[in-house]
Amino acid sequence: MPANPDAEKNNPCLREQDLVHKCLNKNNYDNSLCELYFSNYKNCKDFWYRVQRERRAKGLYPYLPDLADRARIKQEYMSTKPGGA
């Protein structure tokens, strides 16, 4: 369990963030060896920022969807984006 029990609720990219930190620790903080992890983390943050912005524009609250809804939202996005599943 994370040190902060609300960490996952407040950060939808917590897993990606943790993977970046693990990679950096493993590779003596050589950023060049963790570029894929950084890219994945950035993509995650960008995606959830867009979701929050769209929800705010539509008047949906909370702006960051509840944990239970996030998998569905990601799946819907993947099924509608070009080249998606």
C-alpha cells in the first residue's frame, strides 16, 4: 500500500511515475536509459489532463474521474482513437 492512501485517487499516473523512479534508481539516475518510461508517464499525464479539461467543459464533476471509472474511460478512448483496438 502506498505511503499516501489517496495517492492513486489523486494521481491517475501513479504506476507510471513509480516505474520512472524504479528505472532511475536501477540505472543510477541516468535519464537517457529511462526515456521510454518518461515518455509513457508524459503520455499518461497528457491523457488525463485532456480528460479533466473535457469533463470541466461539460460540467462533469469530479473533473478527475473516480478510480472505478478510469479503466472504462481509457478503454473507450482506445476503441475510438485511430489505430486503436
